[in-house]
Amino acid sequence: MSLTSEQLEELSGLLIQQFDDEGKELDKVVKYNLGSGLFVDYAGHGKFRNVVDELLKKTEQKGSTVKLFEGVMRVRPDNPEVKAIIARNFPQILLTAPETAKQVADVAIGVKAVRARLGIAAVHDLVVTSRNDLERLVGDLDLLARYKKLHDCLHTLQIQFLRLIDNAARKLETDPSASDALVVYLDQLQIQSIDAREAAEGLPDSPGERDEQMGWVLKLISIINGLSTAVMKRDGQAAIASVYKLKTILRGQPSHLDELILITARRTPIARLVETLQKVAEASKGDDGHSSDLTNGIAALQRFIPDQMGLVAQHSEWQRVADFLWQAEELLYQASPESLEGFQYVWQDLSSKVREIAASDPVADWAIALNQHAADFETAFPLPAKPPVSDAARLHFKYFLSEVTTRFYKVDKALHAQCNEMIKLGQPLQRLLEEVSDDSH
């Protein structure tokens, strides 16, 4: 539901009151909740009042104003005026947000409502006009599904089987039960490699997609075959060599697939589906058979899109943190004067980025813990960094590293779960396109 001019004026005043004139803090609220910067997709530089007015105009067009003010409430958790104004204008914010599965189900029902209206000439023409965008959306959803399948195959091997296979391979020549265990594990490796090959073979026929993924999939199959031969011959050294080769794939490839999933999720033209549903609803106002289905589908998409883009932005920022983190850990571990000099500069970037992310939800348990661990480490190991590195400093850095890793894992898991739901839109969209295609012949 669109906001009235009075509501927009009150909300505009709230933003102007709560954020600095240059928009630096508001820019972070926009990025972590809507997926891109304030001055990238929402407003031009200028007087802050004009910036805020442009922002609200754009979020109203996109249906993401609620999501924006959810972020505002998170960064001002202890301000009663902020809470009162937002609650008055968006009472739904105080309710539990709908699950992604429910949002996607509502969108799928909305797409079916479009199919039910294809007999209306104006609706049929709109879908035909939108066909290229919808076909691209279906293609990207299939691509996303395949990248995610490849990632999940590797993740399964990494989490469930790598340690077991490693241990059994080292006992192959001395423990008869190790051979039996490896035979069982090899069955699972084979299943995962078959699934991975099927996913990779369905990728678009281009060097950047199918060929690149097939390269490591075929290497994985070769490693599994080598391990199988080693098990049959009870050759422990060959089995261990195969495990090391397997580790190389499992440690490098999942993060690359994560990046491909992010890129695909970011570029998927799902916003065009909102436009199509809105135009169909407008073109068929006289038909009330599926009006609520369309309305619910539009509302679900308008919430889902900023949810997704906000998660993508968070994941990208945590990936940057992880890159700094491993570098910092290595430099701290070396503990030489030269390495600690480098550590000092890496830590400044690392701690600054972590505190920026934590500021997006400052009262969350993870944000409080991260800020505390960072402060404890800085107390135990003040800059400028000089050897030696005390046991207390190493312990506090370990706590900090563990908290960062856990938070990144949860964001990654949430994004993958969301992508897994979004993929389900491919089937109803494909049926809609097939039906329109049949009508055209």
C-alpha cells in the first residue's frame, strides 16, 4: 500500500533528524538492507533533504520502503521516537516477517494467476512483450540451480566425508576395516560426482560456464577412480595421494562457486517479474477471479527482492572480512617484526569492516560479541604491533576469528536457503512461457 504525502513527510523528517547531512550512515543502512548504496541506485549527491526525498520516492516505486525502515529501526534500537514513528507507519514491522518459502509460494501462485488470465488479450500481449525478460529470468534460475547443485555436492563431500576418507586412507594398509569403510565412502563419492557432472553438463555452452566447471568435475571423477584403484590394491600411499588431490578441489572450488552463485543471484532480472505482475493486475482490473493472488504475489516479490539483495550485500562484505581474516591470521602466526608490521595494516582494515557490519544491527548477539572480541584483542595486543605475541592476544584473536567465521557461515547458509527457494519459481515461469508460445502458433 502506498504511503500518503503526510506519512512520507513524517518519515523524511525522521531520516533527516537521525542521519548525518552527508548520508554516510544512511548509505550503510541502504546497502545492508536493500543491497546497493544510497548514491548508487537511489539518489544523487546534493542537499540531504533532496537525497532523502529521492530515496523514499525510489523505495516506494520498488515497494521496499518497509525494508528500509526495518534497517533504520535496527541501527536505532534504543530510540523510542524512531520506534514510535516507524511502528505508526509500518505496524507490520512489529510482526514476524514471512518465511522465504511462503513468499516464493505466493509469487508462484501469482504467476499461475497470470496464466489463468491469458485469455484476456491485454494480459496475453503483456506477457508476450515481457517474454525476453521472463526467458532470461528462467535461464538464470536454472543457472543458479546448477551452480548451487555443484556447490552442494562439494559441500557434502567436504563436511560429511573428507575427514572420514582421510582417516581411513591412512589406515588402509594396517586396518582391514578401513578398506570396507572406504568402499562405502567411494559409493557416496560416486553419487556426488554423478550429480555434479549432470549439473555441469546442463550449463550454457560457453567457456566461462560449462567448460570451466566440467574441468574440475572431470578431475574429481579421475581422483575418485584413482582412490578406488588404490583401495582395491590396498595401496595406502596412493590412497593418501588421492585424498590430497581431493582436498585441493574441496578447499578451493566451493568458494569460487559461492562467487558464481552471488553473481547470478545479483544479476537475475527478478524485478522485471514484479513489473509484469503489476501490469497484468492493471490490465485485468475488471476480472476479480484472481486479484488477491496477483496482489499477494506482487507484495511477496517486493519484500523478497530487497531481502535477497540485502543478503547478497552482507555476504559480499563478509567475504571481504574473511579475506582479511586469513591474511591477518597468517601474519600474526609468523610473529616476526616484518609480519607484525603487515598485520597492523591488515588489522586496521579488518576491524574497521567488522565494526561497520556490526553497526548495521548493533544489539544483535553476534554484533555485541564481535565488538567485544575485537576490543579484547586490541587491549591484549595494542598497536603498533611488536613481538612477541602473548598467549592472551592469540586467544582473543582466536575468539574473534571463531565469531567471524560463525557469522559468515550463517549469512552464507541463509543466502543459499533463499536461493534454493527462489529456484522454485523456474517451473511455473517456464509453464507460463510454454503456454504463451503455444498460443502464438
